[in-house]
Amino acid sequence: MQTVARKSVAEGPPSKPPTAKAPDIASVPVPDTLEALYVNPDTGLTHAEVDVRRKEHGYNEVAEKTAKKEEDENINDCFNGFVCF
């Protein structure tokens, strides 16, 4: 029986230029996704890695629309070039 050595992920993800395209993680197998995101499949992320990623990317949440933003969007829609014709 052969054993497969797993790569250590302690060094963290390499820095990438702001124009780098994100990997399409929805269409690849889970092991490939974890590798692309620099996540150890056995242990996940350490607390330190989570903190670093939160500082870089923020929390994994969807921003809620406020009533003011919706009102502004509705006003902008009224002045859309297609509506004015």
C-alpha cells in the first residue's frame, strides 16, 4: 500500500496582482478547490489564517441594502436614458 504525502499549507497563499482572475471553484473537484484556496483538507484553516483572510477579504457575508440605497436606485432608474425616450 502506498502513502501519499500531503503538502503543508503553512506558508499561506502567494500574493497575486489585483488583476489576477479568481479560479472558477464551482466547476472543479473539491480537492482542487481546496488546493487553489490554500486550505489543508485535513485541518482546515488555523485561527491565524482566518484572521489574515478576514483582514484581506472581509467577512463572508452579503451586504444588506438600506432603504436609502433602494430609493437612490429607483431615482436613478427614472433618469435612465432608455426611460427618457
